[in-house]
Amino acid sequence: MRKSFFLIALLFSCLSVSLSAQKGAISGTIIDENSGEPLIGATVVIENTTIGTSTDFDGKYQFSADPGIYTISIDYLGYNSKKITDVEIKANETTYLDASLSDEAVELELDVVVTAKAIERSENAVLLLQKKSDKIQDGISSQEISRLGAGSAAAALTKVTGTTIVDGKYVYVRGLGDRYSSTSLNGTRLPSVDPYRNSAQLDLIPTNLLDNIIASKTFTPDLPGDFTGGYVDIKIKTLPERFTYGLSVSTSYNTQSSFKNNFLTFDAGKKAGLGFNDGTLDAPASLNNPVLAQENILDRSASAAARRDNEVARLLDEVANDFSRQFTPTTTSTPLDYSLSFNLGNQFNLGQMPVGVLLTMNYSNEYNHYENALRANYVNTGGATTTLQENFNLRDTRSEQAPSLGGLFGLSLRPSPNNEISFYTLYSHQGFQTTRTLEGSYRDYGLAEPNKIFYSNTLGFMERELLDYVVNGQHVFPGANNLKIEWAASLVESSQQEPDLRFFANQYEPGRDLYAIATSLYLTPGHYYRNLEDQSFEGKLDITIPFLQNANSANKLKIGGLYSTKNRNFAENIYNVFNAQGAQFAGDAGDYFGAGNTGVIGQRENGQNIIGLYISDDTNLANIYEGDTEIWATYGMLTYAFNDRFKFIGGARLEATDFFVESEAAAINPNPELFRGAIDELDILPAANFVYSLSENANLRASYSNTLARPNMREIAPFGSFGFIGDPPVFGNPNLTRSRVNNVDLRYELYMKPGELFAVSGFYKLFKDPIVRTFRPAGNPQFTWVNTTDAELFGAELEFRKALDFISPKLQNLSFSGNLALIYSQVALDPIELEKNRDVDPNFPDTRPFAGQSPLVANANLNYVNRDAGWDAILAFNFFGDRLFTTGVEGTPDLYERGRPQLDFSLSKKFGHFQLKLRARNILNPDYETYSEFNGQEYIYSRYQRGREISLGFSYGI
């Protein structure tokens, strides 16, 4: 189906290529100079010709023309006309020309004549959105994303004020992530494909699909109510104004992973390089035999029965030999990283109706590797101890190949200037083949002496896939005072699959040359299969009703509703490998897991079968679950301008939440309620935003709102997931409730001239019943989630963008931009956790910050742009402060991820339609560290580096 879809998309795009390819195009947005509202139906034409068009419901226009220099005339009833001279239209290029018109009541000449300057839609357009927005927001444009060399939406967001990325893919806004930040794609929610996260994985979205990213930091009733830190809307590319074609190729060298002949790997099938499992890693088909369950063939006790029963022995042997025998990595050589992208689009007329088509495709393959890194753990033994005891200290080597494949197909129909219907499909697929070895001392397993060594191998493959279908429409009714109706529906199919994740731990005593697999101490060698599948639907309707337009064009009433549902299926199957009567492990995993030591390996003289390695199904039915969520919402929002300077935006949103999760264990347990979790809540969320225009280029904003945060299905599911390398298991909590948050924001912003900005913000958030991860040591030690009593967060942000020509005209091509966020938070500890921790450490603190929250986030960019010569360069610096990584266990201090800097450089040169790009990433190559502090002493838990990277790219586009 997906192959057919993209073939159809390619056919449509190819058919759209026409002789008009030698023409150029002009495009832009016409707005009200005072309110910033789009002007619908404004006429934009080339003077003294009939070539032109009228603006649509977003104030946008576009049309094609022969290359040349023209005067553009803009007219709108009730507004002063405007003429813009010296507008150059070039062949196979689009000239972007935005303009604003003033009301006729303003005493100006009948026609305003302006000379066109170099207008860049990119940053200027994003800043214009920010300036005229009803809420506090920051953003980044597609041009700036490209100049920074960001490869995904996640990387691009690190440059937005107050925004950080955790684990390379999860967005945190103002120190708040996961449940406290929400992500949408063109206005419809983007779901997570991780069972432990609410946040979408933003590394799934490549930047060649993006138009801009806007992070809204204050709530208005027309937005979802479940964000507190920020609402991130990723805008994918709009449909083209003319025929466009682009091809890009790049390759990169990493100092740690390129041209390495000791890169760890394993056999994951022939399609692993494309990110797909070709069936090699599937669970064996023999597991589907119904006799296995009927005869308990996969029970641990089956090996005893198989000695006497030949049929049981046959089945046991078949299953044991159908699983992969590879438990140790091999090595291979790595090439350079590389990426390819392609786009094709056009706009043409179907009869009298404009039709736009866009197709983009991308593929990349990268290698990541580190060796001799540190992985350690420490425990607090209690009493009068002044130091932490080392639990384990391991040498860590990890290799990962990460191919990515994706594409976008968009189709837009405009039956009239006031009506548009669009459809697009986004597909993204990622694969991660990860191989890891650990070696060293492990006190808990009695392997603390120098002559005893612990070894662990992990072989894993993960696929993540997202398929997003969206259809939306916008309709304006001029006869009804420009009433506007917007609607959208999206269907998202997402999945995360981990087939045949393998673990193998063992120990070695060099002095005695003795190997062993101590299954009573650590994980038994095993095969793990995890599969998550989500299907999400969202439908929304927004109606904007202008009123009192004679007083101010900003006055409007907006009402609407939303329905969202998600169905999830999650399964975790565990098949462990046990040894009945086979040879013991002697250091060679190939021999130990080989065919000669697996299944039925011989017979005794009395006819009994000799059983070697066999498979035990240790799946916990509680870890197989289904869940459903439903969210209903309706809202009313008023925008009212008291005068030309002072504007109010406010109202309320009503949201109903219904969550239900049930595991398979509920069907066989006499107390099924123990394996169910549910939430049923109804919330009213008020919001009030005030905007005061101190001048034409300066705004003062204030906001108050009430929002909420919900747990995800995994967090309310009352069952546990295993932990690796001694980590406690993680259990859900069916008693969780949603959190409520009060938000207060202030902001001053000054727009000096196009492309320049100075803004300072302050914010405060008070949480009731915040959801936090905690450790419960009593009974079976475990991590879980609880509602604590309260939490608070406050901070300040500073952002500026300034051209340097004010210093000297010689610096006219240089500009400097930067942003800074200072954030403080404290969350009350779970009382049970606090009591147990103080039993071990009487000085253990009663609060901690939010996980992932950095007290300081900073960005600084030095830009050089010479469009006449085709040069573009940027030096970009990013830094985040130390942030909570995970909570400590049984009195052990919390772990923090150490803050680190990142310095990148990008240089590009245009040669007509060709462009050459040189980039250097991670120039400083800092350590990635986690640590804790106890009694003034620092303990390092992990340390590694990512390596420096240099890339060279070539692109062609028209």
C-alpha cells in the first residue's frame, strides 16, 4: 500500500511538470498594519497588466510571471492602496513579498509607494507571526534550520528559546517535558511511539520536510489543554507556488565511528541497513504450534519430561534450535555516514481550480560508536558512612547503525480564493541496530575482586514507524462578515518493534580460568520481543466569527471542538535459555549456544534423552496489555481590542478525559481489577491573555491560564517491566490522577527592524498533584509513578537578534542572535520515598527539581550572509546546565546529567542552482556524563563521547 501510494504521488508530481518551468513566481502575505490580521480578498497585480490574483483566507497570494522587474500594486476595499517598485522575478525562483495595508481612516496619501528590498520569508515571517500572535511564542524557520545544519526537528528545537532536547528526541520547553509539553504536526497531535513517554519522538521528522517550528508558551482555549511547558507545532512545507525540483546528497566523517574496523554488529538480516527486519529477527514459527501450550513444552520443567517422552523431546528440540544462537557480537568496518533527499512539486490549474502537488523523499544512514567508556553504580550502605560504596564499575563499548527512510506527499485544491482543501501523508521509518558489551567488576554478584570479571553482551534491533494521514479545510464566507471555518481530521498509525533483543551475562576468574553463568544472580541468557502498535484519530473544528470590525479588525469570537482517540496494543514476550544437561559455558559462546549443545544432544544407554540448552517461556501476561484513550473538548475564545493598542484574548476550554488499560492477566486472575487502570475526569481550563502595543514595534504581554497534565497508559497500567544490569523493575500505578497547573507569564518584546528582536519574559507555574517517578524500597523494590502534593517552577527568558551594521557598514553582512533561559523548580518528594531515604541518609532533601529540567539553557549564533556572492556561514553555540537524570535508590543521591556545550559551524556557497555545504558538528566533543554528589564527593556513573563530525553536501534545486 505504501509503495503504491508513493508511486501515485510520483506520477502526480511528474504530470505537473509543464512549460511554465521557465517562469518565475511571486508569493507573500498581506495583513492589516495595525492588528496583524490577514486581509482576505486583497488584489495583488503587476501594474498595468491583468497578471495577478487575490489573497486567500490566510492573506496569502501567489502567481507566476515571466522574469523581469515590475511594480506590484496592492488594493483592498477600505484600505489605502500600496505600490511596491523594483520587484524582481527570476526564472525558476520564487520572490517572497509580504506587505501590510493601513485603514483609510489613517491620514496617508492615497497610494503608498515603496521600493522593494531583499525580503526573506524565513526568519522575518516567523518573527512577524511572533509579533502579531495572540500568545507568547518563539520559533525557528526552515531557512534558519537549514543554515544551522540540523538534521531533524529535534535538533532544530535546541535553538529555540527555553527549549532543550532529552535523549536526542524528546522536547522540553521551559524545563518541562513529556506530559508537560505537547507536539503537533500542522495543528494535529503527533503521538508517541514509546510506551514510557507522552512526548513524540521528534527525531522521526527530518528537516527537509519543515516550513517552520513554533513553540507556544502560553495557553489559549483553542489549543489542547494538556501542555504546561509548551505546545510545539511543526509546520511541514506548504505547497509550491511554481514548479520546484531539488536533490541533495551529503556525506560525513565522524572521528569515532567512521572507517572503524572494530564496529560491533550481529546478523539482523539483509534489510537491516534500510532499517527493516526482513523476518530474520521474528519469533520462530514453531512457537505457534498449539501443542506447545497443551503439553507445557515451554515450561522450565519440560526438560525433565523430555528425557522420557520422545514427542516432548522432539518439540523441545525444534523450538530450541529455531531461535538464533548468536549471543556475542562480531566486528565489521564502517563507511562514511551519508544522506539523500529529493523533492518535486508544482502548481497547475485543473479547469479553473488551482491544484498543488508536493512530494519529498529522504534516506540517511549513520553510525555511532564509542569504546572504553565508563558505566558504574554506587549505593548508600547507611549508618555513619560518609562515602558511597561502588556497586559495579564496567568498561562500556557500544555500536549503533541508524538508517532512516521517509517521505511526504501533499495535495491541495483551491476551488475559489476563499476555499481550500488539503491532504497530505507523512511517512517516517527508523531502524536502530545496537550492539553493546560491558566488562568489569560487579560487587552485588560477588565479582568485586580483581580476579573476577563480569561480562554482558546486548544485541538489539528496534524499528520505529509513523504513518500520518491528514485532511483539512479552510473556508471563508465574505457575505457573512468573513466568517471562517477550519476543520481537520488525522489518522496516525505508529509502531515500535524490538524483535529478538538478546542478553547474555557471564563471569570469569582468570586465576582459575573458570567461566560461569550464574542465573541466580543476574539475567539468564534470553530473547525478548516487544511490540507496540498505536492507532490514533483526531478530528477538530474551529469557527471564527468576526464582529465590530468597524471598530477594530482584530475583534472576533472563536468557538470549536475536538475529539481524539487512541488505541494501543503492547506485548512483551520473554524466552529464556536454560541448560539442563549440556556442557557448561567455558568461554566460547559459539560452542555453548551451538547446535551440538542445544535441544536433544544425545541418548543414554537406558534410552533417556539428554537435553542441553532449551527454551522456557517466561512471559508475564501482566506485561501484555491493551489500552484506549478518549478526549472530548469544546471551547469559546474571545479576541477584543479595546483600542488600537490594547487587546484581550481569553475564554475557557472544557476537556473530558477517559483512559482505560487492561492486561491479559485480568482474564485469568480472580481479582481482575488489580490488572486494570482507568482515569475519568472533566476539567474546565480558563485563560486570559493581554497584549498592549507600546509602539508599532513593541509589545507588552501578560497571561494567566490553568492547564493540566495526564499520565500515559503505561503509567496507570498496574504491572511491572524488568530492569537490566541490576536496575529495579518499573511498575505502573492505577491510582494516578491528572495534575492541574496555574500559569502566569509576562513578556516585553521589541522588533527594531526586519529580522531583529529583543524580548524578555518571566513565568511562574504552580502544580497541584504533579506526577513524578519515585522509588519504593519496601517489599519488592521498584520504580513507579505517584502524585505528590505540589511543585513550582519559575524562570526568565531573554532573546535577541541584531544586525551588526550599526557598528560599521563593513559589517552589514554579519548578525548576532542568542537566547538565554534561567529556570528553577522544586517538587515535593513522595512521603514514602522520603521516609525510606532518611532511614539511610537523615540529610536526604525533601524536594528535587523536575526530571530533565536544566537551570540554564543558552544559544548564541554568529551569522554571515552575502547573497550577491552566494556565501552563507553560521557559527552556533548551545549549552544546557546540569539536569536531573533519574532518582536515586534507597538513600543514594539522585543522578544528574552534566551540562555540556556544543559548537557547530556551517559554510555554504551557491553557484546558480547548485549549492555546496561544509559543516563541522560537535567541535568541542564534550563528555556525556551522569553523576551524583554525596558528602561533597562526586561519583561518576557514566561517561562517553560522541566524536567530532565534518560533512560535505551538494544540492541542486530550482
